[in-house]
Amino acid sequence: MAIIINLDVQMAKNKISLTELAQKVDISLTNLSLLKTGKVKGIRFDTLEALCRILKCKPGDILDITDAE
């Protein structure tokens, strides 16, 4: 199974740029970019919570799972 990151979808729905989101969540642009592209091994719950708060969504709107490996 593989985890899918749908951060770009939520960003588009909220019309927010990567730079603006990084500033609001207080995370580096590099780390947020890596998260958006799925090149991270994990995410802290407080970061996920901040993303959900800013994007007005639930964790399941950002993270998904697929059967593909």
C-alpha cells in the first residue's frame, strides 16, 4: 500500500500558494514542497493539524491510501 498526499488539491480549493501556506503553518518552503510531492517519510501531527486548520479540511482530505506499491 502507498500513502497519497493530496495537499495540492486542498491548496487549489483554498486558492493558497505554497509560499503563503508555508508562512501560515510556520514550516520551511522546502519541507512543505517535499510534503506536497510525497517525498517525505512522515509528518508530525501538529503540522498536519496546522495544515488542516489553515486549509479548513480533515486529515483524510490531505492523506489517502492506495493498493498500489
